Amino acid sequence: MKCLVVSFFLASASLFIAGCSDGVDRINIVEDKCGKCHKPDIVYLNKKSKAEWDRVVYGMKVRGLKISEADEKILMQELYNKLGSE
């Protein structure tokens, strides 16, 4: 029983340290850019199509998101690849 408890603790700790304790593959640029105005967790709630992500990011830019073209390209690629529905 002790071994099972210790194994569970070590597995949980390693997931927490890796930053995926909530089962979400975090995206650094989302954490940095989106997290300035709201909790970045909202980004991870639902997968979206490319067109939907385009509309979301456009809407955020209209609301004041400051992002360079290079960072936007990285952001969109990460959203499409990791949180895309297509």
C-alpha cells in the first residue's frame, strides 16, 4: 500500500511540475498574450475550426490585443494545431 501511495504522489508531482496537472497542453504564447486581459484557461475550453480561431483573434485585436505579426503567426499555428477542430 505504501508503494502505491508513493507512486501516486510521484506521478502527481511530476505532472504538476510539467505544467499539465489539469490535462491541458499549455501554449506559452496564449499564456503570455491572452493572459494579460483574462484568464488563459478560457482559451482551452473548446476546440475551434480555423475560421473560428481567426474570428476570435480578430475580435481580441479589435478589443486591444497587442501582438506582432510574427507572434500572431505563431499563435495561430499553435491554436490550429493544438486546439483546432478540423
